[in-house]
Amino acid sequence: MAEISTKHVEPDDTWHEALPETIPEPTYWPAVMSFGIMLLAWSVLGNYPMAVVAILIIIISVAGWIRELYHD
């Protein structure tokens, strides 16, 4: 059986905190985007207007998500 090495490493002066130190606030845009992707996949069985609506939902969610991250 192989031995597991448990070495303790001491931090030195070259180490720094991981970035980012703060994380963005939670948002609903990923859920809206996933709904648009699901609707787009479902439109394969449905019809053309449903695909157009799905693409619009995806575009709006991407724009909203980027805008929210940009303003934070």
C-alpha cells in the first residue's frame, strides 16, 4: 500500500490572496437564459415562431447578465 505524504507548506512573501476578494451578487439571468435554451431546444419539435422567441429571450438574458456584472 502506498503512503500518503502530508507535508505542511508555510506561506512566504510571494503569496497573495486569491482574486476576486468579493463575489458578484446573485442574479436571475442564468435561469432566464436556461429557460431560453430549453425553449429553443423544444422549438425543434414545435414551430419557427417559438424559436424566434427563444432566441430573443437568450439575447435579452445575455445582455441583462452582462449589464448587471458591468455595473457591479
